[in-house]
Amino acid sequence: MEQKKRLEQESLWQKSLLDCLHDMIRILAVVLLLFVFVVRIVVVSGPSMYRTLHNGDYLLVLSNVFCGDPKPGNIVVASKESFRGGEDIVKRVIATEGQTVDIDFQQGIVYVDGVALEEPYTNTPTTLPEGMTFPLVVDEGCVFLMGDNRNVSLDSRSTEIGLVDCREIVGRVFFLLLPGDSPEDPRDWSRIGGLF
């Protein structure tokens, strides 16, 4: 009788363990699918988006499939094969197809369709030309991207990057998950939160 009871308890314990393993596998499958098709984690590399984003920041990026067409002001992640083998770049959308971008490099002012942009997010004025000719009309299906730290950002002003095809946009940054940490820029936990 005692042995039968022990076997039943072992059987119950094994069944519970198997149920738990099945549940964990299902949860992992859902999380995996979520991170493959809906959300990605991207790490900022370099100071080109400083003060908005810092080197080493971990970002949550909503897949391009779910975030719709990029709009001016969105922070996006793009992967342009012609630029460093498709390395992810994190930049801000300044203009979309059909819009005209012009930059007064003497004054450091960016104009879109003849209107000076109010850009409180920039770290420095835009005084560094990088090779593109302005005014520039953004091609159909493309966007013009710039970093917020203008004079250290390699972006659409450069012939190396130029206009970015919307199909090269991986997704839109929507959340700062973990702030970066470096000796010159210590981790600031208050920066965690949504980026819209």
C-alpha cells in the first residue's frame, strides 16, 4: 500500500513537471515569435543621436510591418546594405517622399518644404555638410534621416548613406529599455521610457 502511494506521488510529480515544461516551451515559442516578427532589441552604437539616445542604450523597436509608414520626427532603425554591410543605424526621420530638404549650414538650420524645423532634440546645429547637394527632393518610397547630434552623425547628408528606401527601415524605436553606461556618460535610470 505504501509503495503504491509512493508511485502515485512520483507519477503526479512527473506529470506536473512535464506540464510545467510544456508551458515553458509554449511561452518561449510565443516570446521567440514576438521577438522575430514584432519587436527587436537594438543597441545604440556611437554618439550620433546624443542627447536623445546615448551610446550603449538598449532600445525596443517595433517592426516596420506593424508601425506603418515613417513620419517626420520618428526615430527609426534602418539597415542599408550599401552602408557597412547592412549595419543597423538609428536616426530620426526629417522628411518623407516628395518633401524638399534644404540646409543652411552657415546658420545650422534645416528646412523642409521651405519651413525651418523646430528641433529641440538636437545637440548641435547642423553646420557640417557631408556631400549631398541641397535643396534635395526626397524620392518616392524614401526618407531623409539625420542624427540628433548633427556634427558627429553620418546620415542622409552623406553620399555614403543618402536617401533611405522605406524597405530598408527595420522598424520604429518606441521604448528605451536600458540606458547605456560609460565613464563619460554614466547610466541614468530616469531615461527609461517611451520614445515617440
